Amino acid sequence: MVTRAHPAPDPTGPATPPAPAPGDAGAAAPAHDSGASAPSNPTGAPQYVPPRVANRRAILEAARKLIAAHGFGGFTSADLARHAGVSRRTVFNHFPSVEEAILAALSQELMDRADAWVEQVGPPGVRFATLAEAFDAFAASVPQLAFNPTVELVSGALEGDQNAARVGLAWRTSVLTAVCAKVSEGVCARMDNPDRLAVEVMAKTIMGAWSTAFEYWLFETGGNTDDAGQALLLELTEAAIAQVRAGYSA
């Protein structure tokens, strides 16, 4: 089960708190960053990162690595604190539970890749003359989404844990809404005088179809990404997109 939001004694034993970092009681300055791109620094001088920002980045990065290694409920708050180089108190200062830290890490992972996905839908310089062209490009990109590292990370985190799967489905609803907004913006930027309402409806419809296919696949396979599992996810995704394309008119 996932550790909840109480900094009570951990069954693995208390983590040894590192030396406090200025500005964040009980926390140590982390040794690494989440991988997010930093602003350009032509002078080469060290840039100041507020301790609270650095600690959050370190916690999210540690959560990503622990998810990949142990799954959704395979580590404790003490594990998370130790890998992030902070105290358990600092973990709970940022997130009310380990579960929330996991969901935040998965959300950040997907949002980090959203821009790359927009370019996959339509690389810079590509223009869509009609909404139908945009639909075809967007729909063609979705099956590839099924095999990207983010989806593998999510499915690996949820594999075999139906309780985690239910939480994951709720998480995906909010995250996919944000991704749809990014994709819609990218499609509109590649059209002349776009109908923004139509574009957003298209994006949400396609992503809703993929999300439904993913849900069916997750409960059917438990998140198994072996060859058979991947083939089933691709089949369900293509069937869902085909249904959207066909529509419901007589």
C-alpha cells in the first residue's frame, strides 16, 4: 500500500536527516535536479536555485526513479527522502503523502513530453489547411504515444495493483486535460484562422478515445507491457480512434 500523509514512524526505521539547507527546515540541499531545462547562463556562473525549488525537484526525480524500479507502492517515505537527499519532514512539507508525490512525478513526466508530442503531431513549418488534416495528423500520432517511455512508466507503476490503477485513472483525467490544452494550442498555431472550439473538441475527443482504450487495456492486462500487452494496447487504440473517425451518423 502507499504511505499516507503522516510523518509517523516508518516501518523501515526513521531516515537519518541530512544537514538542513537554508530556507527549508529539516532538509538538505539535493545533489541532483529533476532534469528540467534551466535558463541559459552565458556567464557560466553558478545560478541560485531556492532551496524549496531544489528540494521539490529532487523529490520528484527520486520518485520517478523509485517508480521505475519498484512500482507504485513499492517504496516508503523514508526511501523517497533518502534518494532525494532530504528529510522525511521535507518530503511531507511538499506532498501530503507518498502517493501524491508519485502522482506529481508522473504528471511532470507527461507534461515534460507534451511539447515533443505536439511536434510529432505537426513539426515546425507544417501547416494544416483544414481540421480534417489536423485530425489525421493527431490521430496518427496517438498509437505512437502508447509506447513512449512515459506510458511504460505509468503502466509499470500500476502493474498488478488494481487500487493503484484506479488512482492512476483519476490522475490521467486531469493530466490529459492539460495535455489536450497544449496539443490544441499547437494545432491552432499551425492553422490559419482556426476554429479554436472545434480544435479543442477534436483534441479532447481523440484523447478521450485513447484514454478509454488505455483503461480497457490496463484492467485487461494489469499494465503488462510484454509483446502481447503492447499488441493489445495498439489494437485497442486503433479501434478507438477508428470509432471516432467513423462518427455516429447513419
